[in-house]
Amino acid sequence: MQNKTIPIIIVLIILLLGGYFFLSKPKDVVAPPIEETAPVKTVTEETPAINKAPKKYEITYTADGFAPAVLSITAGDTVAFVNKSKESFWPASNDHPAHTAYSEFDAKTETGAGKTYEFTFTKSGEWGYHNHLNPKMMGVVVVK
């Protein structure tokens, strides 16, 4: 009887140790979505006029958020925020809810489905913004 018990005990110990190591190995971790709208590095000085015609750019807003999420422009250029979602949105600079990073960059009201809000950026810097009605939807306009 003892000859059969020892191998069974050894097999049980191996199974227990194997289960322990299998269950205790770290799992792949997925980063959670960003919960807060931290300001992006900004420069608050006015940019001098450059001898070039200002351009107009478009950022679309859908149920998936802003596209493109990062847009690089030149001071004096205008960005049209076009609402292609079924819900209203309210583009505004970070920080939420005060919009103090670039206080002029704030629609100050909802922009309905199919409507557009335009803003001309005159200050150079990296201007983080969000949808005031859904602050997890964010983007950045880089003004050179």
C-alpha cells in the first residue's frame, strides 16, 4: 500500500505547485482610459503675424471622439470643429470644467448634430481640449 501512496502524493504535490505557478503569473494589463483632462504644455504669449495666408482646418467629432486627435497648425489658422455625431458637443480648452488653459477657446454652448464651431488660434503652444459634455473625448491642437 505504501508503494502506491508515495507516487500519488508526489503527483498531487506537482499538480498543486503547477496550479499555483499557473494561477499566480501576472496577467497582461490593459491601461484604463484617461479619466481626467490634464492640461497640455502651453505658451501664453501672442504670436507675431507672419506673412502668409491663414489656413482653415477641420476636426470632426463622432461617437468615437475627435479626428484627427492631434492637429498641427500655424498661429492665425482657423479650426472648424464639425459635429458628425447624433449628439450635441461642446469643444473647449482644458482644464475641465473651467477651460482655463486657453480661456478664449471655448464654444460656451452646445454645438448640435450637423453644426460647426470655428476657432482661430492666435497663441502658440500645445492646446489640449475636450468635449465639455463628455470630457473623456479629448484632442490637442499644436500651434506653431
